[in-house]
Amino acid sequence: MHRIFQVFHAPIFHTESPTLLGIGWGILATWWVGRFFGVLILAARAGNRLPLRASEVLPSIARLLAVMAVVALLSGITAVAWWTCAYGMKLESHGGGLKMLCIHIIRNMHVSV
């Protein structure tokens, strides 16, 4: 199964380890989320208004993450249902490649919302 990950993800640094390749792609794919939250935190602390405490910002962030999780779940259910209905294929066919493709689609669909 790990070979499928290596086939569909270009080597961003020279390694044969699927674990290190996964960590590298995970960092590459998500660094912008940390930057986004960093900018939000700086914006919450800037200006003439009283600075917001973390306890005041965390509920909004938690709601955002909960909405993202629900959208990701619904996107995943939709993607799997669409794939199996449209193509009549089981996700386990093709050596797990279809399952990995659906997982990749599911994981990335919620980012576009």
C-alpha cells in the first residue's frame, strides 16, 4: 500500500522511506494553515482595541475546525458514493489505488470550502 503513496507523490527530497516522504508532504501541504492562524493571532493582538485573549479566540477557531470536519466528512461520503455509483467499482479494486485516490480527494475537498 505504501508504494501507491510513493507513485502518486513526487519525491520532494531524496528518500526511499514512505514515512519520511509522508512527513515531508504533510509539512508541504499544511504549512500555510499555521501561517494563516499566525496572522489571525497577530491580528487579534494588534490595534487600539483591547487585545483578545486566547480564550476569546479559541471558540471561533474550534467552530471553524468543526465545520471543516463536517464538510470533509460529507465530501468524503459524497466522493465515495459518486465513485462507486458512477463507475461501479469497488474501492478495494486495483490494489487499493482507488481507495487511495478517494482518500486523497476527500482530504483535499474540504480545503476548497
